[in-house]
Amino acid sequence: MEHQTHYTKVSVALVGGGTIAPLHAEYLLSSPTCSLSAIIDPFPPGKDLATKIGVPYFDSVQSLLSSEIQSPDAYIICVPSSLHVQVSTDVITHGRPKAILIEKPFCTDSNAGEQLIELAKSKSCRILVGHHRRFHPSIVAAREAIGDGKLGKITAITGTWIAKKPDTYYSSAQWRSLRSAGGGPIWTNFIHDIDVLHYLTGSRVKRIWAVSAVRHRENNSTLPADLVEEGASIMLQFANGVVGTFIVSDYVPSPFGWEAATGDNPLYPPAPVAVDSYRIFGTQGTLTEPDGVLWTYDAAEVSRLGLEEGWNVPIRRDALHVGDGIPFQQQVEHLARVIRQGENPRCSEEDGLAAVKVCEAVITALEAGDGTPVDIHF
Ligand SMILES: NC(=O)c1ccc[n+]([C@@H]2O[C@H](COP(=O)([O-])OP(=O)(O)OC[C@H]3O[C@@H](n4cnc5c(N)ncnc54)[C@H](O)[C@@H]3O)[C@@H](O)[C@H]2O)c1
């Protein structure tokens, strides 16, 4: 007889019911291993979402804990970025969950993030960071190809996150315009890219150089000193010697950014043709992602032509085999396995902190505005 183990579902509360929350809610509600026990948000969006999808609503963690609802096993923290540490601290201290999944950025101040890591350890709470791209099938396939040596040794990377955010993106939530609140394309978008590049290169950025792009968007709503950047040009040096460049802009119509290149967030439609946002260069080939194209020299062709391997040989184009899977859905299932089966977080608090430190360094460089390198200590 087939042996079956029946578990009760991992109960998860969402803290913050704004823009990204419905996506987490969708995959919690349809999950075979997790359930959505409540939405916590002191402001109207969370209450509206809870009413819409029919789950219990609370205005604070404390009010959930003093209700009849069972204390959740886990929380997903999707509040404005600069509140991640404060809200996570509150949740860990009072809710005593087994794990929390903190949306990216893990924190907006690495010192506060380090204290949160200590607190979580002392309370035996696992931390996962919501860099969901690690679950994207194209990134899974890229990791495998790199691990199999298809690129040889990685020497360099280049990437872009270029898209146009509508003006209401900024006017609808004030924190998005404030650097100190974790707004802007470095904290909001590039942080994902840097995590992907850490994941793919197997190394961390140790030094950056960065300058701001000229601002074209009108925004008089805040103090210029704290106003978020519109874009930047960034040079990267990784601890393992890989070098890279990256362009960021959120005021240019373009498919050359993760969301348009993948369509993995239903809010942002995919480009009509496959495009790349990362190029990874190695001694044996080049890989573009997330379109999954591998460029190499075919050894048989090299020998048939009787040539030395190099640019005289026609370069070969192969598509990587990419599996299925919806990153936000996979991330929720992974959260359950971290709790139930002790699986290690695919994106740990240390990974999240490493990406934060790169963003902090980029902001420092943008504020200096003189191209001076900034070192990152991890
Ligand atoms: N993984 C991704 O691709 C992705 C995409 C979008 C946003 N995010 C991240 O998710 C977080 C939220 O972003 P958003 O765009 O949904 O923001 P948002 O402003 O749309 O929503 C934030 C919600 O948090 C609520 N809130 C504020 N203070 C709170 C508190 N103390 N306790 C509970 N709730 C509180 C607000 O009322 C609001 O409903 C950000 O850190 C952002 O970087 C991640």
C-alpha cells in the first residue's frame, strides 16, 4: 500500500496588502502545502484585499495574536522597503514564527539588517528573502549550464534593467520617491539583478563605481537630496575576479529588463519577442538570459574546418532547455519545505544582505557623483 504522510498546511500571514501582496496571496490560496491565514495592514489596501479574497484581516500582528486565529507558522513581509526590519522584528519578537519570507530588499540599512539576523537566530526563526528570480526556470537552467562548465570560466557580465514606470507609480505611494525609504530603481529593481548575478557567478560584488543618469522625469514632490535616482551606469568587480557593467533606468520605454524579458509578473506584459537582460561571458562561450541562448564554438566544426578555435570559426547558437515553473508559486512551496523539511533557504538572509550592501555602495557612489570606487565588505 502506498505510504502517505498527511501534514496540516503551513499557515502563512501576509504583512502588507499593497501591490505585490495579491501575487503572494494567489499562490498561498492555491498551494497544496500552505494556507493564507490572514492579512495584516493598518491601512486600507490590506483591508480591501482581505475583503476581496475572503481572508481574516487585522490591523497589527498583536491584534492577530490576541484573536482566535491560530498563531501563523510563517509570515510574508511585503511592506514598504524601509519598514522591513522594523516589521520583521515585531513579527519575530511577538509572533515567534518558524520562518519569515521578507520581500526584497532584505533591509535598507545593512547594520539594522545584521541585527535582524542576530534576532532571528536567537529565536530560531529562518529568514528567506524574496528574490524570486532564483526560482525562475531560465535562471535554474542558467545555473545548471554554468555548473556543467558550458561557459568555461566566467570572465565578465553585462546587464540592463531599463523600463518606463508610469508617473502614477511614484505619485500613488510616497515612499517610492524617497531614497531613504528604499524607493528608486537601485533599491527596487537593480537589487534583484545583483542577486541574480551573485547567484549565477557564485561570487559577490566587492567593489563598484557608479554615476547617475541625467534626470528627465519631473518630480517636485520631495526634497531633491532624498529624491530617488532615475538611472545609473554601474561598473562591478566580483570577489572571484569577474568584472561587469550594468545600466539602470526607469524612464525609458524598453524591453531590456527582467519583467518585460520574462513576463513573470502579470502586472508587466512580456515583450513580443525573446530578449535578454543579462549577458554572461566565459572562456568557452556566452550565455544570454533570461532568453536562454548559448553561443559557443562547436569542436566538431573547428576540427572539420581545420582551424584554431577562435573568431574565424562560425559561432554556434543553442537554446538552453528551460523547464516549467512559476517563481512566486515555487517560492511559496519552498517556504513550506524550509519549515517542514529543514531545506536551506534558496535566498538566505546573508544573500539578501549581500545584495543590500551592493545597493548601499551604489547609492553612496551616486551621492558622491565623482566616479570614486566604493568597496563592499562582507
Ligand atoms: N519580488 C518582487 O518582484 C516585488 C515586486 C513588488 C514589490 N516588492 C517589494 O514588496 C514590498 C512592498 O511593495 P509594494 O509595491 O507592494 O508596496 P505598496 O506600497 O503597494 O504596499 C505596501 C503595503 O504595506 C502596508 N503597510 C505599511 N506599513 C505597514 C505596517 N507597519 N504593517 C503592515 N502593513 C503596512 C501599506 O498599507 C500597503 O498596503 C517592497 O519592499 C517592494 O520592494 C517586491
